[in-house]
Amino acid sequence: MENAKLKEVMIKSAKSLYNSLPVLVGVILLIGLANAAIPKHYYGMLFSKNPIIDSFIGSGIGSVLAGNPVTSYILGGEFLKQGISLVAVTSFMVAWVTVGVVQYPAEAILLGKKFTFYRNVSAFFLAIVVAIITVAVVSLI
């Protein structure tokens, strides 16, 4: 009896993954295109040198582009070399990994629109909070 249920669940899961595959591939390609199309030195022109505004800008850029943590470390280092504030870079890095505007359609299909919306909005604002707290702690050290 349990084997039949397990088999049924596995088949449903495989079908769900198969149906989601085109959206997931599209999201991955869109992220790659956005990262390749926007030269990294353009990001420096977007920041205002105001820590609060820069944290919102950093979080916004990170939210739209999205990517993996390793890439965010490399980009963060390059942004710091260009004179972008630590709070903006930290906000960017946290949002880059936690918020996913580009992945939104795939996530909404897999997890539901309401959950996806609230998760992304809360992750956006928490990226700003985490950035401000992180920079405050680093400045104390």
C-alpha cells in the first residue's frame, strides 16, 4: 500500500517538474542575459552616496538581477573598488541571493503567487535592514 502511494507521489512530482521545466529554463536564460547585457561599471553611476538611498538602490538592483552567492562576492568586491558604499554593496548582495524578481514567474507557479509575493517583498526590505545592521556592526569592529 505504501509503495503504491510513494509511486503515485513520485509520478506527480515528476510531472510537475516536467511541466515547470520550460519556465525554469526561461528564467535561467533571462538572468544570464541580464547579467551579460549590463556592464558592471554602469552600476557605479546609479548610487548617490546616501547610505539609506543607496541601500534601496542596491536592494533593487540585486532583486531584479538575482544570482548565486559566489557571483555576488565577486561583484561586491568590484563595486567596493569603484567606491560604492559598503551598505549599498551589502544590500545588493543580500537581495541578489534572496529576492528574485526574474524568478518570480517560476516561483509563483511552484509555490503560489501569494507566498511568492510576500516572500519577495519581505526579503527586499530585510536585505536593507541586514545591510544597515551589518555595516553598523562592521564599523564597531
